[in-house]
Amino acid sequence: MSDHGCPGKAVSVSEYLRRIPKVELHAHLNGCIRHETLMDLAHERGATLSNRHFSAEPLHENLASPPNNGEHHSMYNIMPRSLQNCFDIFAEIPACVNDLSALRRITQEALEDFAAHHVAYLELRSTPKRLLRSHQDDQSQKVDKQVYIETVLEGIRDFQSKEKERFSHDPVLSSSRLPIVCNFIVAIDRSQSLEEATDTVHIAIDMFQRQQSRPSNLSPSIVGIDLGGNPTKNDFRTFQTLFQKARQAGLKVTIHCGEIPSRDEAVAILAFRPDRLGHALLLPSSLQKVLEDTKIPVETCPTSNVMTLELARSSNGNLVHGLSQHPCLAQWLQNNHPLSIGTDDPGVFHTNATKELVLLVNTFSLDPCAMAEKVADSVNYAFCNETLRQEINAKMREIMKEIHHSS
Ligand code: IMP
Ligand code: ZN
């Protein structure tokens, strides 16, 4: 791929997009699991994964053979990842991530992977589960959901302090990227019962309120609540009063919306005015208009959308061709609708934070510098406090200047 129009000497577009500081607001922890880690954990725990979705082969063997051009290789994906396939996969992961050590491992690795792609600010989300302390323990010894959240927060804290240490000893690292800052969103799985969701929301509110009494920009915080999970199950309205309660307690709200056509539910979600929306794909045009008027930021996840809507099926897995069929992205870009760009489930979709930007730039012929600005702007939709937002914003702008100056 050729150079681009940003100031300074030419680097390839994909290298430029790798270097820029990023903001990731839509990533599900268990969906970030590395292929090798999943295989290791399954082996250690004696879990059998279905051959249909998980092959023991390295993942790239499962990708289509694209034209003979290294840079375009990653722009193809023929793995079976329809919406149903994804939920079949998610149903298999808990047999592997069944204890706190596995949870610690996937948390560390998710942060490592986002940091490697220069994510400066991350909001990681996960559905709290009752796990074993150790997979060798008896099934009756499961810990409660609060321990799940505490373990993830601890994993983030550990990673951030290691980052701090690394940065203090490595001036080259400090000039190339920012140390990652990560907060946590408590996810509600809509396929679970109202009772289960109520329990999770109460734990989230309780932990959030305790955290408010000792605010810190250094520790990872619970900042919001999400509704996700299989969109064919249940309805936002079943959980609406819980989301209202969470909002009253001060938590921000993001809702997965429009993954399947469901007009009445989408009307209710938009009327609730969440702070952000996940995907917002298949809204009827009258609701797209409401979305545009209300300017609710959308967490868009390009590869995930192409795969779950099966947009690349007719083009042998060509993601660029698939994304060009996206139901709303072209219009959102044209109207400058507030967007954040996310990976959703980088382990499941075989993607990363850089690849999502390359895909967008290639598909819609965007100026990479404008893309970098858009990514930096998305910190405005983060659920963190104002002080942290401004701090990260300023640091991102500084490092962008540096990149433009030195490249
Ligand atoms: P976890 O919450 O850390 O276990 O991450 C995996 C979970 O995230 C899945 O089981 C789903 O509930 C949710 N999830 C991941 N991707 C999607 C998506 O595209 N739509 C809706 N829910 C999703
Ligand atoms: Zn999602």
C-alpha cells in the first residue's frame, strides 16, 4: 500500500494506523481470548471444543487465500462467524475460562494485545460469572460474581503498574506510545434471567458506590453497564428498570442494539437515551433519523458487523467488499455521526485495533490522518471522568504530533 497524505516522511497507511494512539470502547473480555490460550486452557481442563468452530491449526490457516499481496492478506476472513456461530462459540468458552487463574490470564493477554496496537484508553466489558478458584476445585466451590469483577480489576491494575515500570525504564517506548489506561463495564447477558441480571446490577452499583468514595485516576474503575448477549433472546424492556436504577446510581449505560431487526425494542432503547449504543445496525430509517438527531455515539465494530451480518459471503471473505455493504457506516461517516471504532471480540473475529482502522480506511477511501483524528475524538464518548478524559486527550494529541513530525 502506498504512502498517505499526513505530514512527514511516508510510511505505509497500515504502519501509520498501527502507530497512532487509539481508543477502544467496545471489547468483550472473553471474546478477546487468544486462539492459543483457548487451546491451552481446553487442554489443561480436559474440555473438548467443537471442530466446527475451533481448529487446532494456527488461525491464519482458516483465513481465505487473498491476492498475492501481504498487506491485503488480513483483509480476508472466511471463518464461519455468523451471529449464531458466534453465540455457539461463546457457549463453549466458559468450559475453558472456568477459574480465576484463566480469568487473570485472559485479562492480562487482552491488555497486552490492545497495548501492542497502541490503545491508549480501553473500556473492557465482561459478564460477571461464578467461577472456580482453581479448576481442580470441586464444582460446589464457586466464588461469587463480585470476585469475578475484583479479579478483572486486579488484573488491569497489575498490568497498568507493569506498564508504568516498563515506561520508566524505556525512553523509546515512551516516545512511541502511551501506557494503556483501562476501565471496566459490567455486562448483562440478555439471555440470562431477570433475577440473574438484578443480582449483577446490584453488585455493580454497590461496587461503583464504594469506588466513588475513594476516587482515583490510577486505579481501574467500573464506569458503566452494558446489555449484550444473544439478541434473539429476551428484550431490553425486560431489563429497563434495572438500567434505570444503574443510571440513577451514576453508572453510564451502553446497549447493544439493532443486531437483528426488532423495531419495537429499538424504539424503546432509543427512547431510553443510552449514553452509547453498540452496533445500531438494522434500525428502520425513521429510527436512524432519531439516532442522527439525538447524536447518541455508536460503538461501531466493522469486522464484527461484516461477519455477523454475513456481508462478505458472496466475495470469498473479502472484508473490504463486505464492509462496503454495511447498512449505515457510509452515512454515519458522511454525516460525521459520533463514532467509536471497536474490535468487539478480537479473538473470535481474528482482528485487532489496527486492522479495524485499515479496513475502514480501505473500504471508504478515508484520509488516514482524518481517521486518526476521529479515533482520538472518540475519547469524548468514553465513560471516564473529565480529568482523565482531558489528560488522555492531551497526551494523544501530543503523541500524534510526534508521529507526524518523526515519520
Ligand atoms: P464476556 O462477557 O467476557 O463473557 O464476553 C463474551 C460475551 O459477550 C458473550 O457471551 C456475549 O454475551 C457478549 N457478546 C460478545 N459479542 C457480542 C455481540 O456481537 N453481540 C452481543 N453480545 C456479544
Ligand atoms: Zn459487542
